[in-house]
Amino acid sequence: MDRAIPSRGNEEIELYIRTYYSLLRSSSDIRVRSLEETHCTMGSSLHLGADIPTPDISAFVYTVMRLPQCLPQVRLVLMGQSEEVFDRRGYPDVEKWEPATAHSRRRKMFFDGRSTLAAFIASVSDIDDLIPMLTAYQIEWNKLHDRLAETPTLERIEAHVAGRKSLAPEEVGEVANRMNVSADDMAKLQGAWGTALWPNVLQVGRERKDMSLRLLAGSLTDYRRATDGWWQTIRTEIDRSLHSHLFYRPCYIVSSNTHSLANLVTGYVLSIEQELAAFLEEVNPENLWRHYKRLKANDVAGELENLLYYALSRYLRHGDAEMQEARVAAMR
């Protein structure tokens, strides 16, 4: 018997999950907009501003960092467990499409170069991760669209993207004001989108986002086949390189965040804290310098390490091969 006290929040989360799994059983595409109402009433801690008209840039940046950079062009997201599933449902050779990567998620995705994204899912937890992020992305995109569409500000952004006129600092501030976004949040958005910031902002102003989803297969057999595929690859490679019969040995699987083991064992990030602090002060990705100073002043050890490890990924992308080699050497 479940003796837990009923929770309104839990009920709303369960309703949201039941809603999208029920819709996914349909043979037709699911419009993300059909999930927005239950998403907003769920009260997600990662999307606190979902149901208010003011943009929640923190939530938007969170999704931008974890979804592929091609998403502004995407209209249809296909979800399948294996190349066989995509082929069976009329999408052959998806792995020959353009690889679609995200800053902060390692998920196998491919973009057809036009409007379709193929996302490989290994379990239902991948669906539970992907759908709320796509929904949050669309909600926040459309909030920004409503503020930019058919305004003189959008015309200035268009001239800037076309190379006819540069945006002066005060005009950048005007864009932020028009979107109802603070200077700090604008810096976060620029950190997430990088050089694509202004083309993406222009597209936000021109088009409302209206994505659709399609689950190509959802049977337990398809998930088992997908799992067997990646496990067989691991087993073959380890047996070949280590001459070890992995199948007969105990193992512990760390889901997705395997780098956390190296972080835990080596403490590498603390040995280069001064370098990371200098990088944060100079480049200030996602306005992390302010957060670093606050945590340092308050002597919050655990939170400080979390921030430094997050900053490390940006630092390594910003650096060169020598920097990467130094980290690898420290892990040995």
C-alpha cells in the first residue's frame, strides 16, 4: 500500500506524463502546443515562469544548451530506438544526415538540413527528458516572438544580420528591453547561442514556433534491440582491446554522466581554479563570473565545485589542443 501523502504537484506531473504518452500512441503527429497547458500547470522547478507572459530566459537557456543548435529550423522531431526503426517507418539512412549536437547533452541526433530532427531514444526516460525541454523551448520562443514581431526593433536586427548596419550598444539594450530581458539574461542567451545569436533572434521575431513530435516505435522489443545494440558494441570493443570476458564480469553502469567519475576521483578542477577564475572573469560565459564571486565569498564548497566543473566544459571548448591534453594527463 502506498502511504505517501497525496501531493497536488505530483498529480499534475503525472497528468502531464500521461498526456504525452497517451498522445504518442497515436499514429499521427503530436503538436507540441497540445502539451503546453499541462506543461504550464505542472509547476516544473526548471520552468517556473512557464505560465506567465514574461519570458523565463533561465529556462529557455537551459533548453537551448541541451537541445541541438539546429532547433530554430526544426518543425518535426522523430523519435526512434534504432536505425532499423527509422528505416522501417520510411526514414532510411538517417545516420547519414547531418549530426546534430547540443552543448550540454550527449544524445544521438541527426538533422536533415531542412526541418526534420531524428532523435535516438534508448529508454522512456529519454522521452521524459526530451519532451518537456522541447515544450519549454517552444513556450519561451513564442513569448519572445510576441514581443519582437512586426516592430522597428526587428527591422534593425534584420539590417544587422544582412550586414547593412551594425547594432550599437544602446540598440542591443533596446532589443533586450523589447524582449523584456535583463542585461544578465541577454548575456546568458548570447553565451548559449554564440555567433548564431542575431540570426536566431531574427528568426524568433519572424516566426512562431510550432513543432510536432512523432514516436516511430514504442514497444519493449524495440527498446531491447536498441540496448542490445550499444551493449554488443561495448562488449566487443572491450573484449578485443582488454582480452576480458566482460559478459561474465560484474559491472556498474553510470547513465550518461561518465565524466563525473573522473571528476570525483581526480579533483582536477580544483587544481586549475585560478585559471578557470581568470577565464570566467575575462569571457564571462552565461554570466558565470558573478556566480563564481558569490559562491567564493560565501565559501560554499560543494556548489563552487559544481560551478567550476560546469565552467570547465566551456573553458576546454574555448581553449586549444594543449589544454585538452593537460586534462587527459591529469586524469591518468
